[in-house]
Amino acid sequence: MLPAGSPFRLICLIAAVLVIFWLSITPHPPVPQTGLLSWDKIQHALAYAVLTLIAGWALLPLVRPSLRAWKFGLIFTLLYGGLIEVLQAYLTSARSGEMADMLANSLGGLAAYGLVRLISAQRKNPKDTHG
């Protein structure tokens, strides 16, 4: 039996995986037309940062200690990002797998993981604000 809240978290993870899969495989995904978000590599980094956060959050009730859940979320994201680029390279004619995209995917995942580590460290060692 799964811990309380786990099924919902896993459904959110599956939904995020499917959305990224669809956006990655469809020939003409929707693209913001203005600003920084119109840059393809930023979109990749943000998508995989969010995926890392969702994956780690989904694994929190299932994996202890909690930092290990976030690490597994990052590993999942890195592997999934690589798989998507391979699928784009070999299974689609309208899309192409790119090392630059894989790097952006990885940087997004690593940035999210780094943020979680930073927040975790801050919570464990709060600075004395009374002195």
C-alpha cells in the first residue's frame, strides 16, 4: 500500500512526463513568441527543472531520506531527457535530437536539484538572527 498522497503525486509525475513527451515529439509544439521564453533552450531548461521538482516531490513519501528522493528525481529527469533526445533523433522526421537540448535539459534538472539542496541546507542550519 502506498503512503497517503502518493497516488496523486505519481499521477502528477505521469502527467508531466506525458506533457513533455507530447511537446517533444509533436512536429509543431506551441511556442511563446516574445521574450526570453521564446528561446528554445530556456524552454528545455524550465521544462526539465519543473520535471525534476515534480519527480522529487512525487518520490518524497516513498524514499527516505528525503534528499535521496530528490536525487532520484534528478536521475530520472536526466535519463528521461536523454531518452527524449534519442527518440527525437531516431523516431521522428519532423524533430531532431540535439546535444544542446540534452545539455539544456540537464542544466534545468541540475538547477532545480541545486535549489532543493540549498533550501534543505538552509532549513537544517538556520542562521541566528538574534545576535
